[in-house]
Amino acid sequence: ALVVGIVASYRSERGKYIYHWAFERTPIVKLLFMGSSIASFASAFAVALRSGLPVLEALEVAERVVGNRVMRRALEGIRADVSRGDTVSNSMQQYPVTFPHIFTAMVRAGEDSGNMEEMVENAQDYYQNEVDQTVDGLTSMLEPVMIVFLGGLIATIMLSMFLPMWGAMDAMG
């Protein structure tokens, strides 16, 4: 019933938003979830900018690509701010959990230099590397745990086979 409830709640838009909000604030999950969300956003945003779209339309395209519901809501606010004349980086500062300071600083540097698509691509590369390193680190941490788990499982199977035989031998002797 718990699994069905979780799956059913994740299917609604509000449920996805709540789960994504929780993922942004859970320590290890945050590294993977936010890193991949930012990399996805940055990739789509950079491609849209490089293809010649204005910033507002590029933000809209990137918003549709991003699966993270919290980031989508933040991008709606950013688009509204940019349409009123604010810069993308200033607007991103209002969402420090969703857009870390490093990313916002890279976008600001791109705005100041007039080469935002290149800086956003650099940010995408940075966050993609962060995600890859985190996955590698987690994998290397899980290997010893899996070895101990499998050793315990094998020991349990062996004991379940030999204990009855030892008991029978003691009863005969």
C-alpha cells in the first residue's frame, strides 16, 4: 500500500513538486539530482541561445526540457523577471537552493562578457563532471558494502545447510 501511495502521489504535478523539493534538500541525493537538473537546464539553455533565440525564448525552451518541477517553477519566475528588464543572473539569485552561487556567477560572467552561451556551456560541463564524480564516489563506497552483504548471505546459506547435518551427527554420536 505504501509503494502504491508513493507511485500515485508522484504521478500528480503537486506530488512531483513535493518530491523534487525534498530531493533538493536531501544531502547525497541533492548532489545527483540538482547537478543533473542544472546540467540539463544549462545544456538546453545554451543550445537555444547558440541557435539565435532571444533570452526569454531560450529560457522557455529550457524550462520545457527540465524535468525538475522546482526548477521549472523557478524558471517561470526568472522569465517573468527578465521580461520586466531584470538580468538572468540577478533573478537566479532569488533561488539559491535551485541555482547555486557558482552557476549564478558563471551566468553573470557570461552576461557581462556578452558570451552567455559559452559560459552556460562551461557551467553545464562543470555540473556534468560533478555528477559523474559523485556517481563514481558512491559506486566505490558501495563496493565494500556489497562484498560484506554477499559474504553474510553466503555464510547464512552455508550455515542453513550445515547446521542440520551437524545436529544429526551429534544426535547419532
